Amino acid sequence: MAATPVTDLDAHIDEAIAALELERKVRLLTGAAMFALRGEPAIGLAPMILSDGPTGVRGAEFVGGRIACLLPNATLLAQHWDTAVTEEAGALLADEAAAQRVHVVLGPTINLHRTPLGGRLFEAYGEDPLLTGELAAAYVRGLQEKGIAATPKHFLANESETDRTTADSVVDERTLREVYLLPFEIVVDRADPWAVMASYNLVNGVPATEHAELLDGVLKGEWRYRGLVMSDWFATTSTAASANGGLDLVMPGPGGPWEGRLVAAVRDGRVAESTVDEHVRRLLRLAHRVGALGTQREWPTDLPAPDGLYRRRQLRRLAAGGMTVLVNRNETLPLASSGTVALIGRHAVETVAQGGGSARVRPPHVVSIADGMVAALGADRVSVADGVEVRRHPTAPPPEALRDPEDGRPGMRVTARDAAGAVLGSRHVERAEVLLSPGGWLESAATVELSAEVVLDRPTRMRVGVRGLGEWVFRAGQRRDTANLRGTGALGEGVLVPHAWTADLELRPGDRIIAAVRPGGDHSLLGLVARPAPRPAAEVISAATRAARDADVAVVVVGLTEEQETEGLDKSTLALPGEQDALVAAVAAVAPRTVVVVNAATPVLMPWLDRVDAVLLAGLPGQEAGDAVAAALLGEVEPAGRLVTTFPARDGDGPAWSPVPVGDRVAYAEGTAVGYRGWFREGMPEPLFWFGHGLGYTTWEYGEGDVTVHRDVVRSVAVTLTNTGRRPGREVVQAYLRPADPAEPVRLIGWTAAHLAPGETARVEVPCDIRTQRMWDAEAGGWEPLPAGGAVLIARGLGDVRVTLPLIG
């Protein structure tokens, strides 16, 4: 629990600040390490630990840290359209943080899905600002009610990963206010987050970490935000400008642009000491809230284990319930209780549970879809066929694929040597990768050697190699190679998207891989590659069609990988990687029925859509992936999710497409018509699937609707709803405002969920948010209501409007 409340916290904090000289105050305002803040015994301040989120608490170790729960990704949770779900996720993460003695979780991510090519969309809630804001506020409440700080990020207009540290997001003031600031405004108003993270990018020419207009003017001024503003990691590039612009904490540390340089800026009058005091005040307020100031918090010891039955059931439910039925012809889903299933695809046997980048955690396990379906139906009913290759770049093999040549444990041996070749240290590492970073045990190594025995029961053609920046010497079996993997110097390149070298060769049981590297950077992920060499696509597809022809139903699992859904990179296409489209088409041509499961968090193209019987969007389902997919396919849990972003039918369609800066500028030219708001305009092509779409496992009839308006603002709508199907179901009733002025885009103003039994009828009321029914007048610098009139649309997604209620202008 948090620290004992101080009777007059502000006075207590003022006394603490007064007791510190300038150098000691400034020292607190830069991280002590990559994910740690300094303590100050003189004022009773304990060190604080931060951890990446938002789908798991990784802890202070970037690689090889503690085993932790891996939740379904943010879009999958958001597809519930249920604030209770994100609040539950926040509470779960608070427990996970407490188990690791972490004070601050770096999440939620509440940037918007401006373009479907964004590489980091899997961390964010969707393309609508109201939905994003309400879901994020609930997540923050779930964390902070248990004394763990949340950190909504990335403030602001950080919707691209390409050149994210230098790109200038060019956004007009009205669009900033109505769209991109709105989720943060809702979170500040409804959840009072204890920290906010400023982003890497520039906003209209000013770095976000020193944007006084946004940080001091809007966030701390207009919204009266009393929490702390921290930088994204290595994002701060100035001293006086950032200190005067509203930034409170520079991360990480030690070092960086503050510390001694900020002391000097105060001494020469460029920064007032009162400004430093205000930053420290906010830091100490955060410390008090998380139990690190004064009486120290007591950490619980009886929390559920990440692999315990309670967490496994919880995570299975959270994943399965957010999955979305996109197509279901002739009630193909849920699958019948009898008959045989051919389960096909690389994503079936190597299910992708999380996206790439800093948010990755080390789960206790990942249940593959193959294992989940076999466990649910039995091996006699399920045949499993591998799919085509889906990755261009290798990943770390599972620990059980390698063993330490010295002690035989799963994993590898890491040996550090100095320039003369003397051993500085040798350790067993459970994973086939290790992080080289300042302050780590490998920091002073001139060379790092990775060695492992490949676990084989017979001679096998393997794809082996190395990952990470540097000059490598590689040996495997009788082969010796060299590889020089050089980077461009881009932030995170050596860690988030490490370069790799591989070769295919025959290995025998007992063969070893030995790779020595002269590292090519201060921050670099170093690892081994070892996996069976890929087979030709034609051979794989032929085997898949044979399996499909002999089964009652074929379930083909396709998707993206961390190569497309990752921090640090954007996509260039929505097409599935590899020959997955050809695989689906070939199976659909011979199978009696074909179900496609999409193991991806964001839109993909589906050129085979008219040839398959059902499509289930499974997202990135977390550690219980396979059990959750099985539960959804078999109807044990209704996959009642609704889309949180619009799916284009073709590359290039939509109001915004490329996230790549042009001349260092990302122009938000679509203005307020982001996502479905732009799609709904006249002249736009029909998307593949609309925002809000989702079928579930029953059918619904919408009856009479009405609307309550007060002072030209829609306060609520109501509709009569009947479950006309044969199964109980959950319906998400969505309310949209279509303004009278055609230049003003349609916008979501409210939603609510109803759970009804077959044949049951209910009157469902949808409360509507007034913040989406206003316009920002940039000239006057204030809000004004939208012109009266227009209509309210009650819908099952914008592609299925059931009731239109005109408003009197």
C-alpha cells in the first residue's frame, strides 16, 4: 500500500525542497539508471523503479529479467469497448508491478491510429479519441488505486515511428485540440495520472520535451495537472529550453542534458531556481503517491503467480472476449462439437503473442494455437500443418532449442574478454540473447563470446547465425564465417531491430555454435540464431492442402510478426508477409469449410475474403493465446469484440496513409477527419471493415430510438434492442453524431454494452459525451458548440447503421 498520508503534503514538500542545495535538487531530476530514480536520505526519499508497459511489467532489466504476465495487446483489450476491462488490466499490472517492487509503469499508450501503417499501433487503443481516452482513464485508475503510478504517453502527436526522434508533426491547432489532445484531456480529468511522458518528436517545430505551449500552457495550466512530466528515453536534447518548457524529469540517466548543465543554467540566470523547485515538487509528489517519500510502502507477498491458474483463466477471458468475428457465413463459427480440424499456418505453431520493442516482456509461457486447439479438441480431431515462412529476419530461438555447453542448462554461455583475451566473466543466460549496455556486466568487454550446443535428435538442416551490431566471428559444426554488422546510429537500432547474419547448414546432435563479437555500439542486443531452415513455399502449401482436403474444416492461421508490429519501424504495406495469401487461397479451394484466424493487432489485406467461410481477428493474445483462440472458435467465450480501427481494402486507401516524414515533416493534412471520420465522407472508397464492426455469435434487431438533447447538446440516446439469435450475446450499441455541416466529420459520442439471452428485449440507454460535440475556435482561443442540427446514428459500426434520429437545427 502507499505511504501514510502527510497532513499537509505541500508544506512537507516545501520543507524538503528548502533543505536541499541546488546541486542535490538538480541531481534528482535525471534518472539514476536506465529505469531508476535516485533517492535522497536527507529528506526521506527512497529510490524509485520504473518499468515499461503497457501489456506487461517487464521490470528494470531490458533483456532476461523476471518472468511476468503477458497481457493481450492494447487493441485486443480495447475491442471489448469496456472500461471495466481496461481497469481490470490496470489492476493486474499494478499487482505485477508490486511483485517486482516497481513504482511507475510506463503506460498506457494513447496515441491514435492515424494511419494503419503505424508500427506501434498494437500498443494503442484505436483511431477514436473518445474511446481511447475513456479506456485509458480506466486503465490509469486500475493502476493507481493500488498505489502504482501510470504514465500516459506519448505527449503529443506521436503517431509515426519512422524518424521519430527528428520528425516534426505539423498539426493545426483545432486538430490538436479536438483529436490528439482529447484522450490526454479525458485521462487527466477522469483519472489524474501521476506521470505523463513527453514524446520524441517535434510538434509544429518545437520538441515535445520543451514545448511550453503544450506542457505548461495546456497540460499544467488549462487542465491544472499536478503530476510529473518525464521525457521519453533519450528524448531531451536541450537544457534551459526543456527546463523552462515544462519538463520535470529527464530519462534515463546518469548523464544527459541536465545535471551539471542545469546547475550552470541556474547559476547564469537562464533558468530560475524556482523552476527547478517546481520540478522537484512534482517529483516528490509522485514519490509520496507511490510510497517512496516518508514512511516507505509495504510490498505485498501473496500476489497471484504469472503462471498460476487464476491468472491463466483471467488472461484467457480477457483475450478471447475481445477477439472479433469479421465474417461468419452460414454460421460456420462457433465450430461444431464433432468433426476433424486441419490447423494450418506458421502462426498456428509459432503464435505471435506480443509486439516488438521496449514493451516486450518475458512471459512464463506462450500457448500456441496448435497446443490450445489440441488441448481443447484432442489430438484425434486436430491435425497440424506448418505454414509458409513469415519472417525475413531471424529471432531468438526458445531457450530449450539450445543448451549451455558447460552446464547443460537450457540457454547459452556468455563469456566476456578484455583486449588481451583474458576472461573478465562467464555466465549462463537462459535466453539466447543478452544486452550490452552502459553499467552492465559486459560494459568493459573488448569481445563477447556466445556459445551453445544445438539441441537435436537427428541431423537437421538448420538456419543459424548471429544478431547484433559488431564484428563477428562465427563457428558452427565445421563451418567458420565472419560478419560485420554495422548500424546507422539511429536510436534503438541496436536493441529494437538488431541486424542479423545467418547461414543454412547441416548440423548433427552435439554440434555447437560459437560466436565472438567486437561490439559495435554502447547499447546492443547480442544473440544467437538457431532454427530449422525454411522449406520451399510450394512444398509447404502442397502439404497444407492435403491436410485441408481430408478434414471437415480447415483453420488457417495467418498474421504479422514483430517485424511489422514494433516500436521503431512503420509498415510499408498492409499485405501479409510471405506467401500467406497464397496459402489461404489454396486451402480454401479444397477444404469443405475454411476459417481464417488473423494473429495480428492491426489491419491486414484479405484478397481471399470472398473464398473463405469465416474470419476471426485474434490480435496479439498474450501468454494464453492458444487457449483463448480455442475458447473463441468453440464458443466457450463469445468473441464479442468490435473493431477499434478501420480496415482498408487496398494499400493507399483512407484519409491518411504514409507515416513517413517528407523533409522531416509529418503533415496531418486530414485534419480532424482521422480514421473513420474521414472514411465516412462522400467520395471515399468502401473500407474492408468499418470501425465498430463485429458480429459476435448471435443476431440483433434494433427497434425504436430516441434522443435527449439539452441546450443543443446530445446528452443520451436510447434504443430498443432484441437478441434475435439462438445464443446469448453481448452487443455494443454505438452512437455517432453526424453534424449538420457536411464539412464537419461524423464522430463517436457514446456507447454502451448489453448482455441479452436469446429472444430477450431491453431498452438500452447510451450516455453521450459533450466533449466530442464542440469545436475549437483557434482565432478566439476557446471552445464553442457545433452548429445545431444534423443527426444521431445508432449503429453496430459505421457500416451497419440501424437507427437515424434527426436533430432539429
